[in-house]
Amino acid sequence: MKNGGILLAKKPQGVSSFDVVRMAKKALNTKKVGHAGTLDPFAEGLLVLGINEGTKALNWLSKEDKIYIAEIELGSTSDTHDIDGEVSKKSDKKPELEEIKIALQQFQGRILQTPPRYSAVKIQGKRACDRMRAGEKIEIKPKTVEIINLEIIDYKYPLLLIKIHSGSGFYVRSLARDLGKTLETGAYCKSLFREKIGNFSISKSVDPEKITEKNIIPLSPEHFNFPSIKINQKEAEALRQGKKIPTQGGGLRSVFLDNEIVCVGEIKNGFLQPLRVFAESKKD
């Protein structure tokens, strides 16, 4: 396994993302496994896992765009905005397809969105869902999120199937809730499937129970949404010691010696400063 890397897992319905992480730890006999964004238990699809040194890249990979397929049921609401909550009938109104298209237009681009009360959003250091289950009354402030594209795949009342290309931090459950309010029908997310995170696709994922070391992908420049640079051995040694090296340009960079990642760094004032250094692979 050497230093590890990235592993693409396909989360099934009915299990938590942390269950998949635990399965990966057991299969790979390592304690160092993280993820680039969870999926709720009712949802399924792509989980990007960082293995060993690969966990150091998750801070950036978690900020990548994501693509979802969501099935939204109109006419009912859920206290969690998904199928796992307490579902209640709200309205018999049956919106026309054109009305739904118009309603969805207001959610395009950068918008303010309030995360679900049953979510992992932190309120004074404690998750909102934990506060809700403890019987606390909470208020969650809206935050700016982005929907890059919304596409209606199918509509047969009460079920609306849509494809969502969003930025990070976006809640599909909140979109279902807010769409239901706009249409005055109520709505909740009945099913959710994540297809992509950045350049990672579900097509290359593996079922959790089939995870092996062969599924680990070494980090490469294409896995980051910012440019990469190539360096020599002497520069790599300096960066791994936390030293700056002279270079041109500006902004974030993934830094590679041959095909091995050395660090993620930032270029300022003619120097590349390492932000997160990756250990050198041990020689066989």
C-alpha cells in the first residue's frame, strides 16, 4: 500500500458514510481513513476516501463540485426533508411541468440556503442533528451555496427526478424543502444518488465489502482543481523540510516529483510555500 492515496467507494442505502470508512479501515488494516464529504444514510453513491497520506488531500477534495441525481416527492413534507424522517401529507396540488421549471430557475447560481436542522452543521461546536435529538430549539443561519446546473430528467406527479451539479456545502434536502415551499405543495427528497465529486466518478468505485489495496489510486495532478507544478529532487527535499522555493505565478499548486505528490503549496511573492507536505514513499 506504500503511502496510500485515494479510494472510490460506492455507499449503499441504509448504511452511514462512517460505516463505509470503518469497513475500509478493516479491509486495509489501517486506522488512517477519511472522506471528502459524507452521504446521509438514505442516500447512495460515490464516497471519496483518503487512505493514509491521502487523507492530507481531503481538505481540498471536499471542496470540489458534485453531481447528484435526486428524486423529489411533491405534496408531502418530512421533518428531516428526506425519506428517513416523519413524512406528512401537505397538499393535493399538482404543479405543471412548466411551473416546476420556472420555480427551479430561482435556485440557479449562487443562492442563500439554510441547511437542514438534522445535519452535521456545527452550532457552538455541536452538530445540529445532535442538538435536535436532544430536544433543543436551534436556529441555523443561511449560507451561500452554488448550483451550477439543474436538469429535469423526468416528472410524473408526485415524483420529480432531477440532476444537480452543485458546489461544495450544498444540501439537496434543503433544495427539496425550498422547492416545495415555492410550489406551495411541500416536498422532500425521497432518494439521492451521488455520481461525481470533482474528477472522480461513480463508474470507477468499488463496493465497500470488496475493498482491497488494489483499489487505492495514487494522487495525481488531475485530482485537484488548481494547477500542478513539477519539481526536482533538491526542491522536493526543501519543501518536505517546510522551506520555500523560488517559482513564478501565484495561488494554490499541487506539487509533484516525477509522479509522486510532494505537497500542496501556495505561491506568493515569487516563492512556493508548502501548506501540506506528503511523506516520501518508502522504497521497495
